[in-house]
Amino acid sequence: MAGSSRPEEPAPPSDKPDTDGESLQERMQRMRAGGDEPPEEPAQPEPVGRAPRVARKEPGRRVRERERTAALAEPRPAPPTPQPTPAPEREREPRAVRPAEGAPGDEGDQVEAVGERLAARLAALRAERGWSLQDLAQRTGVSRSNLSRIERGEISPTAEALVKLASGYDSSLSGLLAEVESQPRSLVRAAEQAVTGEDAWRRRVVSPPYPGLNGSVTDAQLVPGTDVMYDPPLPGAEQHLWLITGSLELTLSLDQPGHGPVSASAGPGGELADDDPELRAEKEGDFVLIRGDCLRLRLWGPARLRCLSPDPARYALFTVTP
């Protein structure tokens, strides 16, 4: 038909090679046959002046979900087993300690009472003899001011002052203390035991005499070479001298009344014969004791004591009153 337009037929594939040196027809045939992928196009360089790409941050919700999932997957430690609570202990009420019969409730009050009685007794002894403080000071060697304060109970006399006062009143320290104690104490502490004498002949009254008690104990020691005279405070009282260490010689005075010893034992040797020189010495009142010996006698007058050993002679003297 004249004037009508006919549809244009597609142009056959051109055999013109493309930019890679391969014609379009060859390329299509290769793609139909399953050949290799077309070569990748080279990456386009980033335009100059453009900011570098930053990796996107993972949303916080995903991070929390992942942490929660990991926590649930971890094994949980077993809860601690509760320990039973112990019942509170009941406090025990302290038991009242009942003092022994006859013992004072307060030891401090007892010591104070003894001090007051001692001061009153010293003042009474001086008044009985009609002495002034100056007279007593000359007899004892204790100053007048100290004597006045001792009798008023303002100060406690020292052991040395008590020995001088007892000697001034023709008594012994143990006898003076026995006059002021209300009752004998069962326990005599070492710190309360009176110590008299010098270093050459030191005596400690371990158990002082007391009215109603028949005995006393004295611990004494003589250094080597010491030669002293012992004047018994109670003439005629029974004496037991036990030598603990060293060697000791005791000689009785010739002018004392009586026959001297009751008996003398010098260890387990048995009785001595009449012709034994040691027995004759004992009859004359001369005794030599070594460690462990015990001498029993009544002293009516002074006796001489002499340490014979190179070591100190220590002895215990037990006095029994009639």
C-alpha cells in the first residue's frame, strides 16, 4: 500500500569489535555457551577531596541482645548455702566468792588497821617507860621527827627502824609485830616477810611468832669468814637449826646456865662413842655442821656462829616457845 510505513527490521548484530577487541557477536556466542564471566570493570578511583568512608556502627540494641545472650549461656555459680545461726550463749552470772572464815574482806583495810595498832603500841611503850622522843632517839638512833610521825601514824616505819625500836624496847621484831596483829594469817607473803641484818649475816623472818602459835621460822645466811654472836630473843626456847648449804660452827658461851644441847644429830652416822673427839666437843658446846645437819638445843645465852666453808652457809632456824 502506497504511503504506508513498514516496520523496520532489527539490524543484524554487527561484527564490529568492541572496545575489548571482541565483536559483539562473538561475545554473545561465548555467553550462550556458558563461558567465563566477562572481565570485571576496573574500580573507579575515588574522587579527590571526598571524605573517606566510615564503617557503620552496630546499633546499640543488637549489642545489648548479644551481651544478654552470652550471659545466659554462661553457667551461674551456685548460691552459698546458708549457715545456721548459733544460738547466743547465755551469760553466766559471776559467783560471789565467800571469804574464808576469820579472813578480812578487804586486805587493804587490814594492813591499815595493823599500821594504826603498831603506831599506838609504839607510843604506849614509850609512855610506859616515861621516855621522851629525844630519849628514845638517843637509844635507837632513829631521828626525833621520824619517831613522832611514826607514833602518829603519818608514815610507816621501815624494817630497819622497826628493828631498832624493838631493840630499844628489849624485844625482837617478830615479838613487836605479834603484839599488834589481831589474828595469825595463814599465808605470809614473801614481800611481807621482814628482812634484818647486813649482807654478811642476813635474816628473813619467814614465819613470825604470834600469840597462840608455838613456833617461828627464820631463814639466815652467813658469807664465808663471817663470825657473829647470836643472842636468842627468847632465852630457854627450843631451837632447831638445819644447815642447808655450806659449813657452820656454833659455839655456846661458857657462862650461860643449863647444860646446853638437848641432842645433836650430824647425819645418819648413829650415836657417837664416849671417846669420840666430836662427842667431847659437843659436850663442851662446840658444834661443827655440814650441809644437811640439824642441831637441836635450848639457848639460854649468846652463841657464836662462824662460817667455815668457802661458800655461804645458809640455815633455817625453827624456834619453839615453851
